[in-house]
Amino acid sequence: MYDPHLDKFFTLVHVLEEGAFPFRLKDAVLSEGTVEQELRASLAALRLASPEPLVAFSHHVLDKLVRLVVRPPVIGGQIVNLGRGAFEAMAHVVSLVHRSLEAAQDARGHCPLLAAYVYYAFRLPGTEPNLMGGAPPVTVQPATLARGPGRPASLYLARSKSISSSNPDLAVAPGSVDDEVSRILATKGIDRSHSWVNSAYAPGGSKAVLRRAPPYCGADPRQLLHEELALQWVVSGSAVREAVLQHAWFFFQLMVKSMALHLLLGQRLDTPRKLRFPGRFLDDIAALVGSVGLEVITRIHKDAELAERLNASLAFFLSDLLSLVDRGFVFSLVRAHYKQVATRLQSAPNPAVLLTLRMDFTRILCNHEHYVTLNLPCCPLSPPASPSPSVSSTTSQSSTFSSQAPDPKVISMFELSGPFRQQHFLAGLLLTELALALEPEAEGASLLHKKAISAVHSLLCGHDADPRYAEATVRARVAELYLPLLSLARDTLPRLHDFAESSGQRSRLASMLDSDTEGEGDMGGTINPSVAMAIAGGPLAPGSRASISQGPATAARSGCALSAESSRTLLVCVLWVLKNAEPALLQRWAADLALPQLGRLLDLLYLCLAAFEYKGKKAFERINSLTFKKSLDMKARLEEAILGTIGARQEMVRRSRERSPFGNQENVRWRKSVTHWRQTSDRVDKTKDEMEHEALVDGNLATEASLVVLDTLEIIVQTVMLSEARESVLGAILKVVLYSLGSAQSALFLQHGLATQRALVSKFPELLFEEDTELCADLCLRLLRHCGSRISAIRTHASASLYLLMRQNFEIGNNFARVKMQVTMSLSSLVGTTQNFSEEHLRRSLKTILTYAEEDVGLRDSTFAEQVQDLMFNLHMILTDTVKMKEHQEDPEMLIDLMYRIARGYQGSPDLRLTWLQNMAGKHAELGNHAEAAQCMVHAAALVAEYLALLEDSRHLPVGCVSFQNISSNVLEESAISDDILSPDEEGFCSGKHFTELGLVGLLEQAAAYFTMGGLYEAVNEVYKTLIPILEAHRDYKKLAAVHGKLQEAFTKIMHQSSGWERVFGTYFRVGFYGARFGDLDEQEFVYKEPSITKLAEISHRLEEFYTERFGEDVVEIIKDSNPVDKTKLDPQKAYIQITYVEPHFDTYELKDRVTYFDRNYGLRTFLFCTPFTPDGRAHGELPEQHKRKTLLSTDHAFPYIKTRIRVCHREETVLTPVEVAIEDMQKKTRELAFATEQDPPDAKMLQMVLQGSVGPTVNQGPLEVAQVFLAEIPEDPKLFRHHNKLRLCFKDFCKKCEDALRKNKALIGPDQKEYHRELERNYSRLREALQPLLTQRLPQLLAPTTASSLRNSLNRASFRKADV
């Protein structure tokens, strides 16, 4: 491993150390006069050394180069300054070593060999023998290395008199010499605006000069390495500077370690920080930081990777300086760097990239181990009396964490105000970066959001795990550093991911509160009404961050929405602050909030509950968390790529950083050791234990989040109890509590949540019983759900809450009709929509409530106990229906029938009937029966219209069910409600939110939506005919515009699908049940409506499979034919099902009105099916003996109805003779020919198929054979004369249509089909010649006069031998 360049370098250094001149070097003899020249040449030649030996001896080479810098050689009595040459050689050596070991780089792009040199091998020359008076060598490391648990707490700064040995983060004692923390605010003392950083004499300036180190006095020419490194870096030429910048981290760390060793070995740790280093060195540092910062800014668009590495290295360097030098000076450097970036941001083509770099810079800086102490958490946030307070005054204000601070202006503590940013410098920087990233107009928003929020999140995680901040009082002080985060999150609320199931739900609380204030903001027409005031807010509170949140009211909506992942992380940070902040401080802040701001805060708490709702173990099994995480941000990143806000290269680099399992990789190319696919395979295959652990963590997080929200709500309640607008605020608070009770929660939270709910209702009963009935309904629903819990503790609390609710309602009005109705409706809704409902546990809870009522001494003399008993009886009846519904869970028809029966049972109770109609609509929608779901909503709307008509007679409202007849004739059954059954003024009846004009509008809109989904666009028009007058009366032009837009869409679809073949509305089957096993269904006939294009085999298989599973194997039989069933021939032990395809049937007069395809498929009551038979029992035979039985079925209601099967109420059979069958067949063929001929646009293929079937010679039982059988001879029976004549006329019409079809075909065909057409014409000529003698026969009897009665009878259907069964 010999290398001549290294050999020469080591030899020359050795000669200088020994001082043995002259010396022979190979063929040359070196003297004192030539050694300097040779040494400089050797330093320059180190770049030519072979990589392998250079790497092997790199530590020795670097040691010698450091020695040349620190101890310049003395040759001939003169000091030879080799600093520049050694520095340049060091830059080239580092570059060569780095390049040679590129494959072994760590995640940050650092070479492990060079890092090991700084950490382990580097020593200041000449310090080893006499280290601190003979003490053993001490390994001192810079703060950027080995950031693990084994790292010294403060780089041996524990010797400082000002730092407590037990808790280094405690504030300094008064009068200490080391102003470690207090100097931060003394900006005047560290203002270096006139230093050479901004001077013309700075490097690159117009009067720049090369600085030389001053000659040393005495015989020991020592220099300090860190000072020389800083100087040489600043004054270096462009080539060397480029090499140094490529590996700036090494020189920064070398400088930091040199400084630390200088302080430690020179016993300067007790020296005040301002006196530790000379001013010229600090000037060099300032110039160096400024130049490197400028390089970062200018290179970001040319070489993004280098800019990112430089940015991180500079941030780590400044972070380390905070432990070594005057912190005020370091903060001035940080401020100067921020100004540099801010200046460039105004002209940068892509500001997002610069903001991302500055965010990384801030994150690294804030990861300092004494970050909290650096932010002066104990100083009061009150404006100082003088522009620059003295050190002693600042120190006296911040003696300990528990010191009583003067009462500050609370609002400014919660805003990013000037005093806040001045007092808490680093926290202010971080939160300002977060605020800028959350700006609506921020470009490249997705990545910025993620970086800024994760920086705050990681800091809070560190605080939470830090034992120094374990005490509650200390943690409250730490939380004060992040109070503006609450205002930030509140203002960002409209752009957070909506975790709530219903869109816009979280903005409802703010808008509800805003509606109570006047003049709070201007609602523009472009803003969503539900969140308009939430965004506009009103006048900003004093001290608000005007520079960040200024702009139009719509700005928050127009910005880029945060991803689900970023939103969750931000909400976690908010919850941490709320949990740890001092409650009294939060209470004072809430008291100062304007009403709209308080509403947005409640919305934020609502969103926290939704974001951390427990999803259960199954959710973790279904979702691959990595894929989920990746897909959440994909949309935002795609938008960035399309809009050009982030370049392709930067996107690729960012992606590689994010996907790396090792953090921020700088120089990763295609290295198998860190390829990105490895981590994905590790994530997918998680063990069962890992899944359970994740579910456990998720459950604990959900509980913790909910408890924090609950504590905050109680603080707000205490705040607003005496305010004027307390009703609206308390209503919003109760909504948040109700949401928490309605989501999946742990038993621990539910016990506290139900206790809070009871306290709220007890203190403010008017919330439920005087104002909003919707709140009462929601509360009853949630309490009933928890009454059915499997955990006894939850049932106990829920039963107590429900009982106290009844009791308080009774005490107000001597009856609890409202709660009684709401509880009944809630239970009906619960059993109709919840699958895993525990009926047994609910019965236990109901028994508990009954016991409460019987043992309640205070109400023993009243009728309260009797009313409770009546209510419990009604609830037990509903539960009995629930049991039946569970039995038929797998039989959708039977389940809907049962729900229909329950709804009919509540004909005298509109609220409950409406609830069950909605339940049915939900079940139909779940099954995909949109037409039936729409009918349920129409019936519900008719029910509400009947009630509203009883209250008042308004022109714009429908007069009742009659107004809905055009939508459905079935709706008249809702008119059963009358004045003698229902009094509109009775307490508790028709008190739900739907029994209002707004509720009616909602039901009609739902009906229209379901009709649209079902393709029934004509019905949509009828619904809107009822809805539009109501909207016009309310002047709701926004909804009117939407309605007319939907009408336009509906009519457009009708035009495009005018033939009807594009929409198939349903297929109908007659299903008969025979056998005792069917119970109530025995000998019942139904018409089933099945989805479009359902085959007979499909419904047969479905019903057979279902009833086989229910009754057992070999019990169910499908009757294959459609003949009348003789029950005496059936096996009584078996169950028989007869299924027949049926078609809608219309009389001739009906067809005049049923013009369109929709008309012939809507409002259907009569169905027809035909059964062919012969006298000897066969289904098909020869023409003279072929009979047909036509069966007409009439149903109780018209399809579509609120259920998919309707009972057959009337059956009528008609038997056709063979000649009548022939007449029907010929009429059918004639219609087919006419349709094919008149079709527009014409279809040549269909026309030719119909023609071939009509005139083709080989057709079995074709027209010619029919004519030869029935027209060859005149019938003997005079009764058949008319049939004979009718058939003859049918053939004449048939021939005419054939001629028309042939003419049409001739016009359509091309040259290649002329021969085929001639063949068709020849076939038709033969057919006409054969038919001619048969069609020209005369029936003289037809000319004979007939009596009126006989004529009437001949035209009557009785002549078809009607058999009514």
C-alpha cells in the first residue's frame, strides 16, 4: 500500500518535527531553504494520492494537517504559515476519502470513517501529555454526533455555576456570571449589524482583502484550530470552497469539537459566554454562516441535494454553538439567516422549496437538549418597560418554574404576537413556520404541512417522555410555549381533513353560534352558508397575528386541504397542549374569545373526537397502514406536479427522502442495503401480537383524546355559565358531548362522559325541554344504545342518565311526553338500523329504570311511576318486534314486510311511523332498491304534509297527501291521520325536526335523490313540482338554482334514453306459497319486483336456497309449470313454491295515457301471464288444438311501493280458443313488422330478421300454415264467423305491412344485398298467391242483420268463456 505522495508528505512532516537538516529525500537533499517549497508542493500533491492507502492512513494524514495548522513550523527562525495550504489539502483529502467510501455512507450522507475521526481520533496537538493536570484523556464530542441516550448531558457544561446538577433546565440563579439563558433577549448587546458580515470588506465584497493571522509573540507559535478553520473557510478560493461545501458537515463538526476542547482544556467553562471567544473569531463565524446560508439559497434550484445537506449541516452547527458560545449571538445568526431566506422568497420561482429548507433548519435547531430553557418558559409575557431590559431584571422574573408570574394579557399568550416571538424565540420561530405552512396560499402545501406539523409533534413527544418535565406544574409551563398552536389550529379548521361521517357537520357548531351574533362579518354569496361565519369570524382579537391571518374571508376555504395524516398529527399536538396547559389560563382565554371563535374551538374539539375514534381490530386487519398513509397525500402531490409547483427532480429527491427507513438520505442511489421495497414487505406481514398492540394503542389514544376534550368542555362550561349567550354555547357543547357518546368509546370514558351529560342536563334543562328537540332525540338514541351495552358499568350509568332525563322532563311539565316520544322513536330507529343490537341487555336496563321509578320517594304521590311503566311496556313491545326482525334478517322481503307491518301499527303516531318509514328507506337503499327507498321518503313527506296542513293553510305548502298523487297513487294511505286522532298542539307529538317546512324540504330532496339513483327521472320532476313552491316562498335562490340544475340533468337523461331500453325498471314474478310450513304465507300469492333483467332461474334458485336453509333439505320443491295448483295432490310435509314470470298489463283505454316507456313501467297494478295447453294435457300441440289461458293478477298497491312484494288481491282467468290464439299471434307479428318498418333511425338488420320470419318458406307453423288451417273452410258454428273474419282481416293487414317492410328494406340495402332482397320478394309473392284464395272467401252470414244484444254479446269478453276464480 505504498504511495509516493503520502510517503513524501509524512517524511517532510517528520523532518520538520525533528528539525534535522539537511536531509536526503531520495535523490534530493533538503535544506532549510528548500523544505518550505517542498512541503507546499507535497500538500498540493496529496490530491494525487491513491485512494486505498489514503483511506488507510486518513486519520494520520488529517492529524498531520491539523498539526500544521495549529502549530506552524519554524524554519530558520521564521514562522511558516501553512494554514491555507493545509486547509486546502484537508479539503481534498476529505473529498477523496468520501468519494472512495461512498458505498458506506450513512443515512445523512456522512462518511463513517471521517465521523469516527472527529469523534474518537481528533485531539488538539500538544494536549495529550498534560491533560488537565494529569487527568485521563476525556472524549469530548460535538452535539451533532451520537445523539443517543449515552450522550453527555451538556458537553461537560455541568461545571457551570449557573446550572443545577440535578436539573440542568432550571432557570439561572440571580447574580450568576453565566447569562446562559437571560442574554437571549438582550438583542442590543449582540447586534452585529455593523460587523464585517454586512461590510464591504467581507469576502466577496468590493473591498475584500485576504486576512493573515497575526504573528505570534514568543517561541511557541500556537494557533487555535477553530479560529484558523473559520478564517481559511471564509477567505478560501472558489475551487477549495466548493470542495469544503460538499462536505461542510465534517469541517463544522471539527470546528465544534475544537471549540469544546479549547474550553475544557483551557478551563474556560466558568468564563462568561461573551468572553469565551475573541470578537474576530465570532466575526468569522458570522461571515461563514452568512456565506453558507447564501450558498444554500442560491444552490437550491441547481443542486437540491447539496443545498439540503448544507442546510442541515449549518443548522446542526448553530445548534452546537448554542452549547458553547453566547446564545444571543447565535440567535442573531439565526435571525440573519431567516432574513436572507425571507428576502429571497419574494423573488424565488418556487418558494415552497425554500420554505421546506427553512422548516428543516428550524426543526434541527429546536431539537436542542435545552430547547425549553432557551425559550424562557418562566418569564411573564408582558411587554418590558424598556426596549432592552437589563439582565438582572430578566433573571429575577424567571427564577423557577413555580414562580408566580405577573398577570399577563392572556390573549397575547395565545397568539403569535411580537412579544411572544421575542420572549420565546425558538418556539416563536417554529410556530411561525407552522403558521406560514398552513397559509391557504402556500405552494407545495402537502409536503410543507407534513414537515411543519411533524416538527411540532416530535418536539411534544420529546417533552412528554422527558423526565425533567414530569411534574404537572413544569409541564404546564412547557405547554405555555405552544399556546398559539390552539389559535392556529382553530383558524385552519375549514381545511383540516373531515373525519366526521357527514360532511359539514363540524362547521355547524360555529355557524350555529355565529347566527346569534350580528355584525360579526359579511356573508358573501360564494361562501358555504354552514361555514361562512366560521371563516369570517369577526374582528380579530388584540394581539392577533395580523401578518399571517390577514386576507379575505374565503381564503381559508380556497387553500389546499390538509391530508388525513397531517390533520391527525396536528390535532394530537392540540390535545397535548389542552391537556397540559393550566386550566385557569385556558378558562381566562376562553372567556376573552368572541362567540364565533368559541364556536370554531368547539368545532375543533368535535373534529378531535372524530379523528381519534376507535375503529377496532378489524380496521387494522383490513388496512395496510403504509398503503393508507401513501394514498392520503397522493391527490395533493399529483396536484402539485400538475400545477408545476414542484419540479420532477425535486419530487424524486423528496420521495427518496420520505421513503427511506433511515431518515434523510443524501447520497442514496441504487444501494441494495437501503432500497425502499424492503420496508414495505416488513410492514405488510404484521403478526397477530403487533395487530393487537396497535389496536390497544389506538384504543388508549381514543380514550385519552376524548377525556382531554371532555376536560376542555367543562372548562368552557365554567367560563360561559354567566355569559349572555350561554344557551347557544351550551347547545353546541352538548352536541360535542353527544357526538362523543355516540362514537366507539371505552368504558372508562363513557362513565365520565355520561356523568358530564347528567350534570349538563341537570344544570341547564332548558337545553333539551324548551329549545331544540333534535338534541333530546339524539341524547335518547345514544342513551338507549348504551343501555344495551354488554358492560354492566356502562348500562348502570346510561340507565341513570335516561331515568334522570325522564324525571327532569316530568318535573317541568308534570308529564314527560317529549322524552317518552323521543325514547320510543329512538328505540324504533335503533332496532331498525342496528344489526348487533343486544335485546337482552336492554331489557335489563329497562327493568333498572322501572325499579328507579318505583323506589323514587320524591315522586311517589304523582303519576310518574305509572307513566314510566306505560313507556317500558311500549318499549318491550318494540323489542318483541326486534326479535322477529332478527329471525328474518336474511330474508329481505320478509324483513321489509315486518317493518311495513310495524309502521302500519303506528298509523296513529306520526313520529313513530315516520321513523319506521325512514328505517325502511335505509334498508331499501342498502339493498339497492332505490325506487322503493324513494317511495318511503314520498310517504314520509306526505305524512309531514298532512300534519303541516292541520297547523296552518299556506299556499306554498302541499294540502296533504292529495298533492302527492301524481308521484304515487299509494300515498293516499297516509291520510288516515285526522283531527280526532291527533291534536297538533299535544305535547310530544310531531315534535321531531322533520315535522317542519325545513324537514319537509329535506324529505323531498331525499326522495328526489333516490329517484335519480333509480333512473326514475320523470318522478324527480313530480317531486320538484311540490318542492319548488316552498323554496320560492322562502326565497332560497341557491337551492332553487340547484333544483333547476338537477331538473335539467333529469330531462336531458330522459331525452337521451327516450326509447327506454337504456333503463330497465324491474322484472316482475308471481310467487305462490303452498304448504303448512310457510305459516301465514300458505296459499298466498305475491307479485315480486326483482332487479332489472332477472331471469326466472335466478329468483327460483334464490328462493329455493333460502327456504331450504330454513326448512332443511328435501323439503322445498319448486313447481315448474304455471297451471292452477291442486293442494290435495301436494305432500303436507313439504313446502311448495310456484314462480311465474309476469308482465304489466294495460287495457286499451290506459294505453292512450301510457305513452312513454316510463309510463308503462310506473304505477303498475295489473299483471298478465299466459299458459299454453291442449285438451289432452300437453302444453303444446297442433294448431287446431292449441289453447291458451290468460291470467290477470291485480295487487293491493301499485308498483313501485314501499316494499318489493305486494299481495295479489284479485285473479281473473280467460281461456282462448285455437282461432283466438291464431288471431293474437298474427296481430303480434303485424305489430313487429310495423315497429321494424317505422323505427327511427331505421335498423336494416332487425327489419330483415322480422321479414325473414314472416315470409320465409321454412318457418314452422308460419303464417301460411295458420291460414291453411283456419281459413281453408268456412266454420260450421255461426259463433265462429266473426273470429274467421277477424283472422282474415288480420292476414290482409299482415300482407300490407309485409309490402311496406319490403319497400323500406329496398331503400336501405346496398348493392351486395340486392339478390337477398329479390329472394325475399319472391317468397312474399308465393305467400300472397297462396293466401289469395283463402282471403277472398265471403261469409254471406255476415251480411245478415243481427240483433243488438247478439252484437253486444259477441264483443263482450264473456264470449271468450270467462272463468272468474
